[in-house]
Amino acid sequence: MKLTLDSSTFNDLQAKFTAEIVTRIKIKLQEAGIEPDRLEDLTAGIALSIAGVIDDLAEIEADGVEVHPYLTFRTDDETLVHWGENAYTYEQVYGAMRKLFHRSP
């Protein structure tokens, strides 16, 4: 497997990945019967929490072992695309939330 630095492709894929996470959180909260007036805040809170873990902003330790995720995307059977540093899904949650909850008519 080849690891390729491609910030443009990574950014596009990360935005799609983050939007999908936010969408799935919203759907699961709706299925759980969360009231519409609480849905946006709860979706954002959960999405930001997950994004912090993906971006390595949250300290993760299990049995004395520190865990540091590093996000990559597979673009074909032989290529992984990365950004060159930690992901920034946390920042992209806001754009995904805007698109999901504040669409123009």
C-alpha cells in the first residue's frame, strides 16, 4: 500500500466523511425520538466529540498505551491519501451542520 500526501483530495474526502458522520448521528437521534428543538445541539455535541477523537485532540489511553489516530483515505486498492498531519474533522463539523440544518429553500 502506497501512502500519498495529497491535501486537496484529502480535504474533499474528509469533508464528505465528516458530513456522513454528522448525518448518521442526526438520523440515529431522530430514530431515538429526540425532540426537534434539541436535535441540532445534540447532533453537534456528539459530532464534535467524535471529531475530537478522530483528530487526536482527545487523550486516549487504554491499559497504559496511548492511542493516536491518524486519518487516511483509501483512493484505490493500492493508495492511501493523507494530509501530512492530524486530521481536522472538528473544524468541518460546522460546515456539515450548516448544510444539514440550515439549507436554503
